Amino acid sequence: MKRIFLISLLFFLTGYCLAQEGTNFEDLTFKEALAKSKDSGKKLFIDCYTKTCGPCKYMVKFIFPLKECGDYFNSNYVCIMKDMEEGEGIDIAQKYNVRIYPTYLILNHDGTVYCRLDGGSVLNPKENFVQKVKDAIELAEANRKYAAGERDKAFLEKYISILQTHDKKQLQSVMSETMIQLGVNKLCEPKNWNLIKTEINEVDTPLFRYLVTNRKTFSKILGQQEIENKIMSVYLNEFRLFKMMGIDFEKRMADLKQFEKDRYKNALPLRYRMLFYSIISQKQKDRVNEILKTLQDMNKKLPNEDDRIAVLRELSGFERIANQQQKKEACEYLQKISNNLQPNHVNYVQKLIARINK
């Protein structure tokens, strides 16, 4: 009787009949499914869903009934569905740390995870869910080989290619672990440098730090402009995208001071932007005079008008940390800056002055 009720409930929740050509989700307990998986030689596929999950319902109604899904899943897996908010689904969710729905677990016969897709739904049939699962398995298998110590050149090239598409964070780690040891000359070879240029985009990645430390040697081989462009683009993009997420501004500004010595033209304006933003966002009232000194020298230090405007845009909130005398000084310096701007930028600075004067 209980078995009949569960089947009826499954049909009610999913809104479709288990079509013969689609995926065959069986009414089995987790233990029964593992046993059948072992007996059949197939892995266990679990659709981890909740009743209120819209993408879960979409997958069950429109994706799993597809013939290509039936052909793939029925041939390779014992398939079950479990509601993560009731029955043994609660224990499954805890055991496998399922927090995003739907999550698709592919388990070995002993219950260990072979592969998982957290939030692995697709939005329409054209996205090819079967290929998405195959790609996830390929990545999981490659991760296991790498973790086990596989470092064959052909494998690493394939692994990096997979990571470029499916796991950028792991890619940064793998490239750092395997490429630094090549040395500067090898890293400057076109294939390796193109990888660095396109994929190493985090300031604290070991391979990027290696580039920064050895930038002069890299510059002798590839040219200073090439290295300057790469280095500065990473710092600038980090500031644009993550400045509100706890960047170590003091460390970054120390780096930029070194780049200024190398005559990296974008280093000083970016350092000024970081200085303004860090002081204002952290409400460092005791450092307001550093902003004033920078404003006083700006016309001389930053001859490029666009650089000046970019720095001034980081003054948002200055009026909340400055006293009246400091506001007055700031407006005097801003007016001098405004006097040396093209008309299209003057209006912005005048509005900034008006806001600080309120």
C-alpha cells in the first residue's frame, strides 16, 4: 500500500508519466537502489529535488522524458528520485551535503560519490543535458587522476583544456602547480604565454605572483608593454569587480608603487583610486589628509584627464568622513582640477563639489 502511495505521489509531483522512451526512475529505497546498482554493474543516479523547486519540476517534465535521456540514463544507471525535505531524502541531503536543487548525484556501488552536478539543471532541451553529465564525469575523472599524481604531458594538456571550459578556479591552481617549474623562458613560449595571458586573472594566484616577481625577465623576452598590459589588466579588473569584497588594498598599493618605478603608466592612477576607495569605505577619518594631498597634486601627477576623472569617481562618500575644514580644502583643490578639464568633465566635478559642500 505504501509503495502504491509513493508511486502516486511521484506522478503527482512530476506531472508526467514515466514514458517508456524516457528516463526510468525506479521506486526504490536508497539501500535497494545501491544493491541493484551493484548487481547490475551500473552506477546509481539520484535526482535530488524538492517540491518547491521550479527547475526540478522542469527537468522532470521536459528533459528526463526525452529519448536521448532515456537511452543514456537507462543504459548506464539505476535511477531514483528523492525529495530532500522528507523521508530518507533528508538523510541523503545531510550525508552528501546537498544544498542546491536540483543536485544530481552519481554514486559508486559502495555509496561513494563518483560525480555530482550541483544545480545541474538545463533551461531547455537544446542545452543537451546528457552531454552536460558526460562533461561533468570527464572532469571528475580527470580531477581524480590529477589528485593521484598523474602528470603526463598529454594528460596535463587535456586536463587544462577541460578546466578551461568547466572549472576556472581549479585551472588557476593546476597551472600554478605545473607551470612555474618550467621557468621564464619556457613560459614565454607562445602556447604557454597565451594560456597565462588568457587564464591567469587573479592577483594572488601563485603563477601570477611569479610573473610579477620576474616581470623584468619576462619583459626582456616578450617586451615591457606586453607584460605591463597583462599585469595591470589583472589589478584593474580585480579592483573593478571585487573592491567591495575585502581586497587587501595595502598589499595591492605596495605592488603598484613598484610598478610605478617600472614606469607602468596605469599604476599611479589605479593606486590613487585604491587609496581613495579604501580610506572612504573603511571610514578612516585619520587619513583624510592623504586624500587632500593627492587632490592638491593631481593636475601635476596625472596629466591624463581620463585618469583624473577615474580617480575622482572614487570620492563617493568623502563628505561623510571629512570635517568642514577638510571639505573646504577638497573643494578648492577640485575647483583647480575642474579648471583644467574639458567641458564634458567639468559638469561632473562641479556636481561633486556641490555634494561635498552640502
